[in-house]
Amino acid sequence: MQRVLLVDDEEELRRSTAQALELSGLSVQTLASADHVLELIGYAFDGVVVSDIRMPGIDGMTLMQRIRELDAEIPVILVTGHGDVQLAVKAMREGAYDFIEKPFTMPHLAGVIRRALDRRGLVLENRRLRAVAGKRDDVESRLPGRTQLMVDLRYQIRAIGAADADTLVIGETGVGKEVVARALHDVSPRANRPFIAINCAALPENLIESELFGHEAGAFPGALRPRYGKFEHGRGGTILLDEIGSLPFDLQAKFLRVLQERVITRLGSNETVGLDVRFIATSKVDLEAEVQAGRFRADLLYRLNVATLRVPSLAQRRADIPLLFLQLVREACARYGRDDIEVPQEVVASVAQKDWPGNVRELRNAADRLVLGLDMRPGDGGALVKPESGRLADRVAAFERNIIASAIAAHGGALKPVYEQLGISRKTLYEKMQKYGLDKKLLSPESLRELEE
């Protein structure tokens, strides 16, 4: 059922409004502040947000702007006091769905919400239809994961890919930003055209302009013949600018013109060349911070991030680690011509509990080492699985601990399917977790609360 997120710091008004809306047949979730709203919504969020403008901390205008950064088509309805009408009009210009002036009648508010819900439903349906209109894609096999963050990311890729918009992909080192960029290209109408990846950090500074824009004969010493640049090689397709933050500041102005006008001028020429391409840029650094530091142009950032995708780190989706590791092992077996191997439960459990600062790239290296029979030593220097030794009772206890930890990780921290799968009672599972000192980080928030009660 579609949800209404009602955000208001006045408890009595919040409670009475929620009750009236629920009597009208709407499902309402109330929040006393905007602090946790963004945790409840994503690209697949099928509801609307109703927020008071005047609130301590994050106010309604700021909340609306942050929601639009996640998904500009989530309807936000702002509730205003009599003196805030001009502010509300400004909010409408900046993307608010509607505003309600206090005092308001409940039928009026309910009517506005229902229209907003209908609009959101149409947006999601159109995205779904666009995503499945073409050939069947393999986005899920490229970016596996059952956490909501990954479900939302795949949803965004299919929708934004079909829209052919310039896109900014942000994420830590090793999370798979180029994989996301290639998926965007492959689900787009440009899938059969070139995909040109340019590592901005690796381009030689003295040749970077020639590499991107091309040059005419005689444009500089050593330029004996005309040469197409990488932008021209990508005509009709997609150009990936990896680590866009490394682009020299003086060249950023020229690239901005390319983005705005879709033309380039080769070095040594006065003639412009039309450019039909889609640009995707990646960054591991906060470009807004780079703008504040004077190392990145603000106008380029605003022009570039027509759509923004944030790729989660493994730390943000720990429940996906066992599934992802097993897939990487299968891929490594195929790549090295080996038969599929059965990964021991204790290995999966150990992988699930470790931190992976290098993200998917580091995890892939560990999978490769396992397949090749090498000593598996991730970045922290410790082997994934230490050889068992000592008394039989100790070895049996270690094996039991690994089985339980692996099962918890495989079920995303949910405990009910774990004790059902293992054929033990909930009480027995809790006692064994306490006995073996299993890290509570493995648990989902719901199971953690249940365990602590």
C-alpha cells in the first residue's frame, strides 16, 4: 500500500492529522523531524512526503531539496503558515508538488495527497515500462545484491539508462562505478554504439586536450597528421569520464562548453564538430567539497549531474557480502578454466564478518586467490580462514560457530529463518550466539531489537 510520510515537529497536530488521514483510507507514517526521512525513501518509494516548512534542524525546504537529489519525482507537499506563502511559492518553483496553507481542512489535504499518489504511481509505472520495453538485461547479474540499496540502484539504472540523460556516478574506490556506467550504456538506446572509457587521472597533462578533442596537422610540434580525439570516437555512443575530479581546472571550462553545446573544436582548427554522445562521469570524492575548495567548477557540477547515482560500499550492504563472494568465486572459476568449487561454510562466514575497505575489487581478489589455491590475505593482512587445530571439542565448537555466523549473514541478519533452517529453537540460537560471541553487526535492526528485549 502506498505510504504518506508526515513530518511535523508539533506532536498534537502531527497525531490529529495522521488520525484524520487514516480515517480517509490513507496509510500514514509520522516523524517528529526530518532527520530520518531519507532513510525511508529511495528511487522505488511509492508514496509522498508531507512536511511542515518551519521545523528546527532540517526545515521543510532543505528536506525537499535533499529528496529531489535522491529522486526529483517524489511528490513533496509542504504545509505553511499564513506568513510563509511567498516561501511556498518559491518551493513550488523549485519542485514542490503542492503547498497547503494553515489552517486547512482534512478533505482538502487528503485530496491533494491522493492526486500526488496517483502521479507517483504513474511515474513508477512509466519507469517500469521503459525499463522492460527493450531486450532483457543482465543488470542483476552484474550488480547482485538483495539489500534495498542494491534493489534501488538497479531500478535507477534501468530508468535512467533508458532516459539517455548525462549522469554522475559517485562511490568509494572499488565499489563498481564503471560497472554501473557500462550497465547504463547497455540498457540505453545507444547500446550498439561505442562506449569510450577515459581515465581522467591517467591522461598526460601536456596531451590531455589533444587526447580528448583531437588536433589538426601542425597544431603543435610533432602533430604530423590530423587525429580524432576520444570525444569524436564516441559519437553516437557513451563517453565515460572516470574520476572527473582529476580533470585540470582550466580544461573544465572547455568541457563545460562541450556539455552545453554538444560541439568540439580540434586543436589548431576554428571549425566546430557536432557531437552526439551521452556523458557519464564518476567520482570517488565529494565534488561539492571540491567546488568549495576551488578545485572544481560549480557550473560544471550542476550541468553534469542531471542524474546522480550513488553506489553503496560493502560496509553499507554487509548482508550482500556472502552472496556476492559466492558469485565472484563462480566467475573466477570460469575465468581461470577451473571446475566450480564448493566454498566451505567457515570461509563464507569469515568473509561476511570482515571489513572490506577496497570493496568489491578487494573481495574479487580474495575470490581469485581461493580459486587459485593461494593463501587468502585481504588488505588487513589476516588469512580468511585459519587452519583448525587443537582438541576435538574446540574444533567442533569452531565449526558450529561458523555455520551459525554464515547462516545469519546469508539471511541478511534476520534470525527467524536461521533457527528454522538449523532446526533449533529461538532460545537455543540466542544462547549459542552469546556463547560464541557472535558480532551483533551481523544482525538486522529488527533482530537486534528483538535480541536485546
